[in-house]
Amino acid sequence: MKTNRREFIKISSMGMGALALATTPVLGWVPGFLKDDYTNPDDSKAKRYANYCEVCFWNCAGWVYTDEKDKIWKIIGNEDDPHSNGRFCPRGTGGVGMYNDNDRLKTPLKRVTDESGKQTFVKISWEEAFDTIAEKMTEIKDNYGSESFALFKHGSSGKHFAQLLKAYGSKNIAAPAYAQCKGPREEAFKVTFGHPLHSPEPLDIRDTKCLVLIGSHLGENMHNGQVQEMSEAIGKGVNIITVDPRFSTVASKSKFWLPIKPATDLALLLAWIHVIINEEIYDQKYVEKYTFGLESLKKHVENYTPEWAAGITTLSAQDIRDTAKEMANASPAVIVHPGRHVTWYGDDTQRLRAVAILNALLGSWGRRGGFFMPEKAKLPKYPEPKAPKPKWSWRDISPGKYPLAGTGVTNLLIDASHPDYEGDHKIKAWFIAGTNLIASIPDIKRTLDALNNQEFVVVVDTMPAEITGYADIVLPECTYLERYDSPRLAQHREPNIALRVPAAEPRFDSKPGWWICKEIATRIGKGDFFDYKDFSEVIDWQLKQVGTSLEEMKKIGVKKLNRKYDDLYFLEDEEIEFHTNTGKIELYSTTMEANGFDPMPKYTAHQESSEGFYRLIYGRTPAHTFSRTTNNPNLTALKAENDLWVNPKVASEWGFKNGQKLWLQNHQGKVSEFPIKIRITERIRWDSVFTAHGFGRTDKRLTRGYGRGISDSEMVSDVKIDKETGSTGMRNNFVTFLTEKPNTAKKES
Ligand SMILES: Nc1nc2c(c(=O)[nH]1)N[C@H]1C(S)=C(S)[C@@H](COP(=O)(O)OP(=O)(O)OC[C@H]3O[C@@H](n4cnc5c(=O)[nH]c(N)nc54)[C@H](O)[C@@H]3O)O[C@H]1N2
Ligand SMILES: Nc1nc2c(c(=O)[nH]1)N[C@H]1C(S)=C(S)[C@@H](COP(=O)(O)OP(=O)(O)OC[C@H]3O[C@@H](n4cnc5c(=O)[nH]c(N)nc54)[C@H](O)[C@@H]3O)O[C@H]1N2
Ligand code: SF4
Ligand SMILES: [Mo]
């Protein structure tokens, strides 16, 4: 039967009443360290377990400690881990709150319509959940083909769900961590240097002499290894150039802060390239030997002078010249940081191409203090049968569009799920594992219309996140602290692996992702893709292939593997072939040209704000990761809500006071669900306002997150798509202030 009404149900409704009763004994348990008479266990007697952090995707390796009741009470970094060097960021330490959060999803739930016709969730057994899912998967496959089942995922357990979909016969898999994050960067670097950057980015920040940060707000963006290396470099006197419309934390540590007009970075980058070429301060030997297209580039940037860029960026031509020289003086020990969340204005691949070109001119790729040569750790694949070959994938949804997209594009899957999609490749059902699409995909209305058009939706999460309210079946996964997952395979100066083992029994009736997938696979006749009793067998088998074992890794947590290629950096006289069409670093991109795109980046202007409207820009706050921590007991204690940075000039024009609460309305009429406190500060330009992502939770079940601050995602309805990769530019929204919430305001249906 087709259920095309999929209204949002707060999990606090009817079904959970019964649940609360069923789980009373567990809910009654209070973590020891929250009691007054509690003393921390003696470290030397406490048990510790190897894990890698899942509070963000830097995935630092650490040790999880349990107390005498076998409850988790502390997480610290592993000294041998190159991602953390033994030190966790506040979020990683606060990961213990993910385990202790009593608002966690506790049992499987099913959407039902009650006698009065109202939809609600009821508690069901795992057996019933699996049987329902298996039955629906079979039905969808028979009716439309297995390709019409899509998976949205993020995080380590996503791998098990990808394996399930592969066994079932669908390659329609995507994560917001690509098209809403680093997609354009990966493809721009790939077409330029023949290599995407992956994570952690191979940046030799420790040894750099000049670090250029465009947006990249390290210190608020808490990617551990980078923040630590930057601190070390600051100690050694690195010169930092920060380009940000906001005086970020790192701007305060910088030699230059360029408070650029937002959306104009490409003009600055082109002017820098102009100066570096015209004044012949590029790395001439390197450019001659390793790059392709210098003469074309020289001609291309002829008119992109600092004076031209000054008029666009509002920076001074002198500052543009001085900063270009600063970089050239440090060359090749200079890094123009490639950024990570780069989906800003819809011409993001071209902006990142300009970043890549600049690095090439400065000779920083493959050089000490620049980019080291990346090499990822590998583990052999656990034996499995041959997977069925899907007849189509996300690439076929809009043929010819976004030819450079390297992995699944979330918004393409949403397009194919939408009632307005007229192509032959319709999506009919969604699996969602570890991603809160309501908070992470812009244009919420479009996502909801696509969701409403689905025949079946399963959400696997640890928390009653907004997305769970739209599911037919909700499955509670246990946290990363309570389960096995595949070892972390990382690239670093030395490729390395890190182990994850459970430190405690799963709380409530939550279960590990691998087990969930294995049970579903068995019921759809694909159990042979999960040919083990316990996932630890797979890990042990894989580790033994590379000369270690589960037993050894439990003691050490992290192991460095030998580099296949000896050198971290290449020497000036070395012959290097890059994986591009010309075998060179492409200043002039033949791949871009072959796909009908500008082979060298051109400046295009973006929409400007109108009277009374300000560009909404957003970023990170040190104690939180997206929406995954905004209900965490430990981390909300550090920061409970976001605020809105407003320039004093604007505040005085509107007559606002510091701390006053306001609603926002964007230029398309969208009004924020909740109000936000304003923070009046010189640290933001007058034409923009800034807030931290991840707040303004709308599910009442989130006792600490509900209604605290606003969701930036709610305000992002105007989306500019990057032609090359299909990624969504999300900083094209302008907001004005409302002192009251209007009844007539347009609301998301
Ligand atoms: N604490 C914490 N750290 C995190 C995360 C987290 O959730 N919490 N998430 C991690 C992830 S997945 C990612 S992708 C990264 C993202 O972190 P980054 O890659 O550093 O993100 P950006 O969008 O580059 O940086 C946001 C900054 O860009 C500035 N900005 C806004 N508009 C413009 C503009 O037009 N031009 C310029 N030059 N600057 C602009 C903002 O003022 C803000 O300071 O953070 C990672 N680290
Ligand atoms: N407006 C706006 N949108 C953004 C961004 C922004 O700054 N502003 N940032 C963008 C960026 S850079 C990124 S990378 C994406 C990230 O977007 P997402 O992938 O959606 O974010 P996550 O925080 O990884 O996923 C959140 C969900 O995972 C659940 N979860 C946590 N741990 C587990 C687990 O172990 N298992 C399961 N099954 N679920 C778990 C959480 O409870 C939460 O519901 O968002 C992008 N979208
Ligand atoms: S940077 Fe912090 S949150 Fe991210 S993995 Fe490392 S410790 Fe965890
Ligand atoms: Mo990201």
C-alpha cells in the first residue's frame, strides 16, 4: 500500500509513553560521575578499550575507560595517534555524553495510523522491524527494481548499510559530506594535481612558513590534527593570512586579516595569481618542470589586477599585493588551505580550482611545509560473493549533468525522489543511516516533498533527530562506544589504522549497525554478504592480513603501516607523472575543457543583498558537531544555544540591544521556527550576520536541544548548484530581523 502522507511525528507522542514504562529501570540509572559522592575510578585499575572518535569525522583514536560497574566514564586520546597525538578536542572528550544521553532512541519504532486517523509511532520488536523492512525491500525490488532504493549515510556504520544496499543491488548511495561539504574541492584538486585530498588533508602545517585560510576557521573548526599543527606553527612564527568577513578566532592570530566582502573570493584569488605571475615571483623551476598551461594562464589573468579586485572585494589593492608577496616569500613552504566545507556560492569548483592553481604556482604540492604526498592505509577485503550489477545509478538521474561528481550526490537522489521528476530513474524508498537530512540538506521543503513521495523510509539513528520523525520504521543504533566497526584507515605522513571495540554493552534495546544489516540481509536472502557471527571476526581476519591481529590492536589501538612510496616530498629534479591528461599539474584544465567548463576560472558576480537584508553566513563552534551534539549533556553544558553576530552599525540602525531575541526571515519569506539571541560585535561586517550550525532543534524529545537557538538550514532555501559537481552553494540567503513571530509568515509545509 502506498503511504504518501508522511507527516513529521515527534517521537515523544503516544508510542513512547509505553516505552518510557518499559525502560524505567534503565532510565533510573544515573552516570556515577554525576552523583555528589562519586570519585573517579583509579586509572590504573580501570579497564580501557581502544576506539576512534565518532563525534566528528577526523576520527581521532583514543581510549575509553569504564568504571567498576562497567559503565563508560572517560575518553582520552591515544598518544600514538597522528590525528590526536594523545589529545582530544572538547567534543571528543564529551563523546561520553552520547552514551549517557537518556533521550537516546531506545527501541525500534513503527509509524501507524490510530483510530482517530492520526499518525503516531509505536514500539515494535527487532523481529517485527526486520520482517517489515525485508518485506518492503522485496516488494520495491519486484515492483521497480532494487535501484529505486536509495541510501543516505554518514559515519562508520554507514559502511555496513552500503554493503547491504550493494548486496541488494543498488548503488544509489550518497552522503551530505560530499555535495554539502567537500565535493568541489575534491574534484578541483583532482583535475589540477590528479589527486583528491581526502581526510585528513595532507597538509604539512607543522612545517609551513605561511598559511592562507580562506574561510577555513581553524580553532572553531576543531579538526584536531590541523589545530594542533597550526598552534605549533604559530609557536614557530608562521605568518597567517586569514580571509574572512568575520574576525574569526584564527584571524586574531594572523599577520593579515582580510575582511573580504562575502561571495567575492574568486576575485581575490585571481588577483593574487595575477600578481604572482606578473611580478614573476612564482616557483619558476617547479612551474616549468611540472605544470601545464602557464602561458594561457598568464594571458587569462591579465586584467584581473589588484585594483580590479579591490573594487569587488572591498579590500585594498596594496593588501592584495602585500599578501601575494608574503606567500611568494615563503614558497614552497606555503599552504593556501583548500578548505573543507566549500559549498558556498555555486561556483565552488572554479573557486577551488583557483586555490589549486595558486598552490601550484607557489610550488607547494609535494613540498615540505606545503602538501605532503598522501597515501592511505589499506586492508584487504573480507571474502564475499559477487554483487548483483545494478542497471542504473545516481549518475543516470539527470544525464549529462554534473559530470565531475566523484561520488553520490544527495540532491540528485532527492531530485529523483521528487514528484516533479519526469525521468526514468525514480527513487521510491530511502534508507537513512547516521545523517540528519533535515539539518544538513538545504531547501528543507524540497527534501520533505521528496520524502512524502516515498513508499517506504527507514531511519537508523542513535537519537530522535528531526529526520526520524519522517520514518516508517526507526531503528536505534548503539553509539560508537558500544560496538565494533571497521578499523579507521587513514592517510597521514604515515598511513595508519585504528581499532574500534565496544567498551560497554549497548544501552536500552539499541544494536550495532553491522548486526542490523546482517539480520536484514539474511531475510532478503543475502546473508552470504555478511558471512560471520560477530563483526570482530572480520576485523581480526583483516588485521591478520597485514601482520597484526585484533588481540594486538586491542592493546595498542593504533598501528602505523609502512609507506609504499618512500618519500613524503618530491625532489626538484625528480621525474613525477601526475594523474592528469597531460601528466602535469594542469593550470589549464583539459578535463574541465573537455566537459564544457572554463578551463581556467573566471570571475562571476553573485547576488547582492537588498535594503534591510544581510547575508547569512554560518560556521562551527568549538564544542559542537553539526546537529549531532546539540542535545549532548556534556557539550550543551559548554554551549547550549547559538547566537547571531550583528555589526554595531546595523544594531544601532535597528535600535537593538545585545542579547535581544529576534526571529529571522529570509529573502524568500521563510521565518525561523525559534528566535535567536543577538551578539553585537565589531567582529562581523555590516553586510552579513553569522551563526553556528546545528542548533534550533525541533523535536521535543531532545530535552536539551529543543528550541535552543535557530537552525541555519531552515533559512537556506535559495540554493545555487555547482555545475561541475552538483554541490549545493548555501550562502546565498539574505535575512532580515523580526521582533515578533508573525502568524501569517510562510511556513514549511
Ligand atoms: N567544532 C567543529 N569543528 C568541525 C565541525 C563541526 O561540526 N564542529 N565540522 C567539520 C566539518 S565536516 C567541516 S566540513 C569543517 C568545516 O569548516 P571549514 O572548512 O573551516 O568551513 P568554512 O565554511 O570554510 O568556514 C566558515 C568560515 O567561513 C567564513 N565565511 C563565510 N562566508 C565567507 C566568504 O564568502 N568568504 C570567506 N573567505 N569566508 C567566508 C565564516 O565567517 C566562517 O568563519 O569543519 C570541521 N570541523
Ligand atoms: N545549513 C548547513 N548545512 C550543512 C552544513 C552547515 O554548516 N550548515 N554543513 C555541511 C557539512 S560540512 C556536512 S559534513 C554535513 C553533515 O551532515 P550530516 O551527515 O547530516 O551530519 P551528522 O552530524 O554527521 O549526522 C547527524 C545524525 O547522525 C546521528 N548519529 C550520530 N552518531 C550516530 C551513529 O553512530 N549511528 C547512527 N546511525 N547515527 C548516528 C545523529 O544523531 C544525527 O541525527 O552537513 C552539511 N550541511
Ligand atoms: S577532532 Fe574532536 S570530535 Fe573530531 S574526532 Fe577528534 S576528538 Fe573527536
Ligand atoms: Mo563537512
